[in-house]
Amino acid sequence: MVAWERLGLEVTPSFGESQLVIAVVFAVIAVLLVGVFVTVAVATRREVPWERVRPVAYLIRRGWLALLALLLGGAVGVSLFLLPYSKGAEATATVKVTGGQFYWSMTPKRVPAGSRVLFEVTSADVNHGFGVYSPRGVLLGNVQAMPGYTNDLELTLDEPGSYLISCLEFCGVKHHEMSREFRVTGER
């Protein structure tokens, strides 16, 4: 389930639309900031004694700090609900993955569609970046494969087809060849 759906929102902007929204928001912020700077520059053309300015300056500083703390706290709080990671569902399939120069070994090599897959990822030699791409070429998740340590990556794989497993961290001269297919079958 997408984070927006969890909040009851049906927002599916295309890449171009979301870029336009971001550009408009930043343009509005830039215009507002320029307006503030121009206002301050015009208002401070004459010299004002420090004793007269200090109480107002300290009041503005406290208010500014409170506003920033409120905005940052609110942004962090809202973003926690939008994270793509969920702990609600238990994994229905476990895939053990070992990376080495320059291969991926996986057991089992396929899972049924709709599975909540737990990838247990480790390395036989150096650090590797374990990346899982959907059949459409979208990066679904990644985790570090490190020697002597197992990292977990949980993904729900709903779409049947060939998923590409690729190394996302330079690991040697044949790093660019370190990829493999992983199958998600149509039966559940």
C-alpha cells in the first residue's frame, strides 16, 4: 500500500506534474524571500540606535526559532507516516542472498506473486549494494551486502515477471556485470 493511500489520499501525479508543483512552490518561496529582503533593506536606510532595536530583535529571534522548530517538527512528524517501510505484514517468503565478485547466489530463485519477501543479504568477499528492480525497471529497494553480516530487506512483490538484481556499489573491475534475474511467478 502506498503511503498516500494509508492517509486516504488519492494522489498520483506524473513525474512532470510533480516537478511543476515543486517548481511553483520554490518560485513562490523565492518571491516571498526577495520581498522580505527588499522590505528590510528599505526600512534600514536610516540609522537606528541599538538600544531601540535590541528588544524587537530578540523578540523576532525567539519567534523565528519557534517557527522553525514547529515547521521542522511538523515535517518530521508527517514524513513518518509517508515512509515506504511497513512492519505490519510478516514475510511469507525468505530468500537467502550472497554476493561475491561478481555474482549473486539466491535460494530460492523464484517466489509467487503477492509474496512479502524477506531478502537476507550478505557478502562472501567485499561490500556490495543489493538493488531490486521491478519488471518495469523501477528500483524497489536496496541494502548493503557486507562480509560477516546479514542485512534484511523486506519487499512485497505483487507483479509477476523478471526482477533485476544489481550491484549498486562499486566492487571491482567487473562490477558492471554483477546482475541477475529473480522470478516472481503468477501463481499465489
